[in-house]
Amino acid sequence: MTAERIARPTVFARPRQQAGWRLSGAYALLCLYALVAIGPFLLVLLGSFRTNTQIINDPLGLPSGLNLGNYTRAWSTASMGTYFLNSLVISVLAVALCTAVSVTAAYALARWRFAGRSLLAVFFISGLMLPMKLGMLPVFYQFERLGLIDSRFGLILLYAAMGIPFSVFVMMAFIRSLPGELDEAGRLDGAGEIRIFGSVMLPLLRPGLATVVVFQFAPTWNDFFYPLVLLRSSNKYTIPVGLTHFFGEHSMDRGGLYAGLILSLIPVVVLFAVASKQIVNGLTAGIGK
């Protein structure tokens, strides 16, 4: 009896020990991934405080002091202020338009019953399967006929249309996770569909809306391809295209480029930090059902 009592903890300890090793291995992999992901950012951040000569002679070195000359040169000489404003206007308006269309469409598809509802939902979601860049040629010709080449308004419409499939998909999943009794309670109180959507449902959709806003703002803000193809005037360039100012035919302003990259990261980082909790709630909506 005594031997059995001594042996049992050893038998039960083995699975726990194996689980501990697996957990430690998972943490080690996550730490390694964090280092790989943060490493380039740290190099760019440190390089933004160094001169071009220092970066060329010692790419992995540390800055000798807090040198803000690169930031001053990037903001004023390279017109980063203009590019920053263009990116902000285009990204904010495109995301706002995309979110407004997506949330109303997703609400109708998730809550209402009408003929062709399933087909319409498939039509929206099928946009996730088609790489937009493959359709650049017809988009370019269509924009040329409509006079939207070299137009920030054209970019806003394009980005909003590109983000609708993903946004509708996310919002439909989130709206379906909400109890149907909310709609019925609103109808019993005499509220119309618009009142139910605006006063009852919309306040509950904040996690889903935050998810859509962040996941659409980041690629719109960082996009290089469409502004390069569709814009002609340098005063309308966004930040990714404007950063090419630091590349010359025979030289490159590495310090100014690094400073411009850090400036371009600020809005995305702030948005992720503010909406991180809402993003997690939006992405995990409906998992418990």
C-alpha cells in the first residue's frame, strides 16, 4: 500500500511535466518570433537617430546621441507633412465609407429574411477570394473614363470597395452572435428597423466595428501600389510613395528614410493600442456558441 501511494504521484506527475515542457517550448517559440518581428523595427528606430555615414559604416551600431535632424529633414525638406495629411484623409474617409456600407449590409444579411439573401452573402464574401491587384488593368481603364486618375477621391472609393468583403464577413459573424431577443424587444416597444439598428444594435457592435476599422486602416495606410499607379501629382502622394523621395539615382538618404518610416508607423501603433481590447472581442465573437 505504501509503495502504491509513493508510485502514484510519479505517474500523475509525468503528464504534468510533459505539459510544462510543451508550455515552455511554446513560450520559447513566441519569444523567438517576437525578437524576429521587433528586430527590424529596433534597427529602423535606432537608425533614425544616426547620420548616413554612421549607418553605412556600422549598420548595427547604436546612436551616439539624440539626433533629431533626420526627423526635421523628413518632415520639412521631404514634404512628409503633406504626404502624412494625404494618407490620413484618404485612409480615414475610405475606412469610414467602407465601415458604413459594410455594417448596414451585414446587418441586413444577418437579421433579415428575404429572397436571394444567401446568394447576396456569397457575392460579398467571394470578394475575399479575388486578389484585387489582378484586376488593376480594368480598374485603371474605368478610372480613366471616369476622370478619377490622379484623384484622391478615386483612391478613397477604391480602398472602400476593397475592404467591403472582409468587413461584411466579420460584421455578419459578430451580428449573428448577438441574441435575437434584442430585435424582438425593440419591435414590441414600437421601434422601427432603423431605430432598432441605430439605438439597440449599433452600440453593441463596437468590438466588431473596432476590428473592421483597424484591419482596414492599416493596409490602406501602408499601401504603396495603388497610389503609385493612380496618382500623378507629387502633392497628392501618400506616405509610402512619398518615402521614395529619399531614394536618389546614385545615393540614398538612409537616416531620413528611417525617420520617415517611424513617423508613418505612429497612427497605426496608436490605433492598435487604443482598440486592442475591442479587436480581441470582435475576433472572438461567436466562438462560445
